[in-house]
Amino acid sequence: MLTDPTSRRAFLAAAGAAGMTWLLSDLGAIDEALAHAGHAASLPRPAEFVNLSAADGADIEALMSRIITSDDGPGAKEAGAVYFLDKALGTFMAPQKDGIVAAIAEMRKQAAAKWPGTTSLAALTPAQLDEFLKGQEEGPAFGQLRFVTIVGTFANPSWGGNKDLVGWKLLGHEMKPMFQPPFGYYDAQPQGRS
Amino acid sequence: MQARPTRRFALTEEVDFIVVGSGSAGGILAKELSTAGHSVLVLEQGPRLQQSQFEHDEYKHVFQGGITSNRPVTWRRSADQEARTGDGQLLYASLVGGSSVHFTANFWRLREIDFIEASRIGGVPGANLMDWPITYQDLEPYYTKVDWEIGVSGAPGPFDPPRSRPYPMPPLPVKSSGVLFERGARKLGWHPQPAPMAINSRAHNNRPPCQQCGYCMLFGCEYGAKSSSLATVIPIAEATGRCEVRPESYVTRVETDDRGRATGVVYFDAQGREQRQRAKAVVLSCNGAETARLLLLSSSSRFPQGLANSSGTVGKYLMLNGNTTAMGQFEHPLNEHKGAQVTRMLWDFYETDPKRGFYGGGGMDARYQTWPIVFALSGLPPNSPQWGREYTRLLREYYTRQMTVAGHTTSLPVETNSVSLDPTVKDERGLPAMRITYTDHADDVKTMQFMVDRSKQILEAAGAKQVWGPDAQVQNFAAHLLGTCRMGKDPRTSVVNSDHRSHDVPNLFLCDGSSMVTSGRGQPTMTIMALAFRAGERISNLARRGEI
């Protein structure tokens, strides 16, 4: 379990355990580095969307939740992947905003044609969303939707998603300033080492 | 821990040397020339970052450009095509320390054969394979300087060339990928060995040992444990009081006088103003693509086809090395994201072997290169679902249980593979963009496929549950930029002599990947650094004797 991999205390404890006394001689530099790393891990979640409308945000989140699903544990929804997109649309993805909004509107239309009375993708059941996405796989927006879902789930939290490191926990990716061997099963086996 | 710059040269001042570029070669030349007593101005196009500014941020470094150059590059496969941006990519860092800041740190020496292969095997049709004007024995003392002054960890292997001094540091601790690589290779009767890495395995030269954070390739090391020029030689150069490193200085032209001698350079400074600095001599260490471009940009009525280009070979014979990958999935977690990228390699297939039916050779290593986003985008085996519950399940199961075997192979010097100036696409200053024309020689593609097949064999022999990887194909991506101003005795077929002095301009020196005559087997930085140590010594001696 990753508690707070960027805390100074955890770092110094690890450094001490490793006999890294050279590190302890330069605490200023360590604080600087940890402040930087900590910034990435502790940005507060925005209360609401800044660049997406509430309806678009909810619909995109619903689609994302079926790309990296929460069936067997936290996925894109719990990682807040949609907040990565929301943040990016205010900066480097701003030129793509109109296209994305239009694509979501078009998807809503398609969903309404398939399931009359549907006004939001977020109102569809998981099985309906899966069926809907299957129909989108070859479409122009799917690749981009998949890409932003993945980045929103697995990029550093400073980009707006990967809340509480949900994405990294899903993979088993630990982010720590330092590790010590053994790292994995095979290098922990005495007969495996040479 | 880092030395602060102590010297500022006025624009009106004539320095002994301008070194353009602060990477693997430029950093060492700055150190060698300044410690020998010369005044040195290093002009680096990228910014200066402190170690504490290096981040573990995959999205920034792998997808948003991070610390790499964003200057436009156009690409085409052959001269009859129109080159376009986006059809290929060169990957090199743009900051003080250059690509030595973001390299993976595989530090293979060349072997004796790499310097004399042309005369040993004869020619290869479709290529212009040449011997180097120097031998392994000439370069060996400087490889040893790299081992000790820059910092390389490792242990001798059965195919190593002779070395005059042991490694200064033992190998890095083996990872699970290294254990499995060894297991598979030994079963096949091959000879895996600890990878020589420019990463401290213990404290060395007042720098700390590797903290095994896992962010080497494409990232800067916040600990200074990776032996970049920024962490090693640049602080020494600056501490002499005779060296200034001037960041955000984009050199666009080497100027010459009516005697055909270099007088200095023109560059855009950090504020975008055009500036001139005079120098008694100029050294270009911009990398194997940028050095050639700068020479071509420096054409004049006296040098109409580009500076130092009477041979017409500036920019030609571009070599990128072949790169291959194969992936394996294992039963238990390897946790490859922990620890330095690479801990084991093998050289059993280094030599070219006529029995294979084609020229070429290479090495292999076990490594991690699928960070979380890259892995989720493309790390699962072919035919895996790409979204949904099963996709998510596979992400959970595979990420920690996967490893890569990478192959690194020869590139033949082919005249039509080149760096030139694009006739239409311009950079942000209105200067012609770099244009790459490149198709791997057919033998190079066969060598890559040979390495793909053997990489998969290793993974299977190691007990992988599943093995996959793309077949070899013509490449349109490169991080190794070699051969474009090659070294040689004959001014008609080479650009610099064995002192790295250009044949045409006596006070212009070129030293970086462009100097390499052959491509080695895929890990050129150790050789670029050794060449720079040797060049620094020879150039300084020439200057002392008044022969520049």
C-alpha cells in the first residue's frame, strides 16, 4: 500500500535503512526534491469541472468507466480520469475542446437513437455502455477517448487524474524516491542470483 | 554539490574555444580544454536545469516533449520522396548536459573489429564501409578515462575488448529481468554478463550511488547518480574559472574570414536577440544530426555547399543503429519499474558471421521501458482487448510480470542516408528544418530480425508464459545519430581527421556521434565520450604548440 511515498519522514527512514548517510548530509536538497515530488501527489481535487459542462463531464466519465472499469477494483472513474481531460482542455488541449464537445453531443444522439428517451450517456447501464462503446471502436473519437482515459488514470496526479494513485495501485506501479533489491520475485530467489 | 558558473565572457571578448553543445562530447571537451588552461565558452541551445528539477513524470517526458528538442524534423525514406514532419522522429535532449541527461546509460565499448571491419571483411554492397583512422588500442586509454572520470559500473565479460584498468565500480544490483535473461541465455549456451552502465553502483567522485528509482531512460537523475556530463564534467569545467556555459543559446552559423578560418559563431540568445561571439577556434559537439545541419547552414560564397564540406559528405552516411524489442510475460511479479533500466546484456552475436548470409551483428539486453501510460496504451500482447473489464484485468495482471529484451544492432554507412536542409519547412527562427532521408540497409533489417528471433528464444528459455514482439522493419525513429561528419585520412571521403580537425577549416573541430565511422553495435555514447577525451587532449596540444 502506498501511504505517502513523498513524505520526508518516509524518505529519510528509507535512506537511513539503506545506510545512505551521504544523503542525510544534504537535507536542503532532499527537501527541495521532495517538495517537487509532493506537489505531484497532493493537488486537491477540483470541486467541479472547470472547462467541461457538468453533463459532458458526467457522460465522458461514464464512457471512461467502461474503458478502464471498476468491476474488480477502482478504475478510471475512481482515478478521476475525466478531471485530467477537464484540466487539459484549459491548457494544451484547448484547441480540441469544440471537437470533443461536438463528439459527445453526437454520441448522445446515437445513444438516443438506439435507446429512445436517453438524454445522457451517464444514465445508461454498464452493459448498455459496453454495447455502445463496441459500436464506437472504429469511430473517429474512440482512439482519443481511450488515450485520455489512460493518461487520466496513469499519469502523475499533477495532470489532474490518478486520484489517490488509483491508477498506479491498479497496475502495481509504486512511485518512491528509492527502492532496494530485491525488486521482484526472481531476483529474490537465491538460486536466481549470480 | 554543483559548482556554480564563475566566469562570464563579454561578447566583445575573443575566447580560445567556443564549444557548441554541452552533451556527452561537448561537456567533456569543455572540461578537458578548460582544465588544460584554455578559455572556453560553451553555447547550449537548451535551458539549464538543476538536478532537483528532474521529475518522475511520464506524461511530460514521454508524451509532452519533456527535456527533448522540439525543433521540426522532416523525414522521408528516399530522395525521390517529399519529406514531411511527423513521418519520423529524432529523439535528443535539449538542455545543459544534452542527451547525456536522459540517456539509459548503457556504456558499451566498441571492440577491435569495429575500427577495422572494412578491411577485415571487405565491402558490403550498397554501403560504404570504411576503416577508422584510429584503432581500439588508440582509444582504449580514453575509454578508461570515461570509466573512471565519468563513472561506469560493470564487470568483465567473455567478449570484452582488452582493458587497461578494472571498472571503478561493481555492477548495479541485478533485477528480475536480469536473472531471467541470464537463465534463458545460459540454457541456450550463450554468455550473459552484467551490463556496463554509466550509473554509480556506489559513491564515486563525490556523487551518490543509484537509488533504484527506475527513472533513467528519458529522465534526468535527481540524485546525480547517472553519469551525465551535467553531473560529472561540467561542474569541473566551471570550477576552473575559465569556462562559461551559456544556456538558451541557439547557434545558427559558424563564421569564417577571407582566409577560410573560423572566427566565431552567430547565435540567438535567451531573449531571442542575434549575437556574435568571436573565438580562436570552434568545436561543434551538437550531436550527429545538429552538427551536420549547422555546417550546412554555415555555407558562404567560399564554402557554397556548407562549411567543411569539400568532400560533399557532410550529413551523409547517417547511421541510427537497429533497435528491436521482444516482450515476455512471467508467472510471478518482476516489478521492473524498480531499479535501473538495464542490468544484464550479452554479446554472443556481436561479430558479423558469413554463415548468416548477411552482414551485421549486435547485442541484447534485458530492460524495462513500459512505464504506466505506455504500457496501458500498447504493452499488452497482440490480440488482447483494448478496453473493458478484461482489458483492465490484464493491466492488473501483466504490468508487474512483464519484461523486455531489446536488441541493438549495426547500421551500415549508406551514402543516401542523410541529414540535409529541408527546402520548405522552417524552424521557429525561419531557418531550414533538418531533413532526414533514411532507409535501413537490407542487411541491417535482417540483423534486426535475427536479434528479434534470439530475444524471443531467450524469453522462452527463461520460462515466459507468453512471448511476443514486432518483426523488424525499416526505422523512422532514432536516438543514436552517427556518422554524418566521419573521421578519416582522406579529405575526399571524410570530414575530419583523427584529431577531429576539419580537413577544410584548420581551426574548426567536430566531435560527437557525427565523427563515428562505423556504428558499433548499438550503444555509442561510451565511444562518443572516449573520442571527446581524446579530442580534448589532442586539440589542447595543438593549441599549445601554436598549430591551430
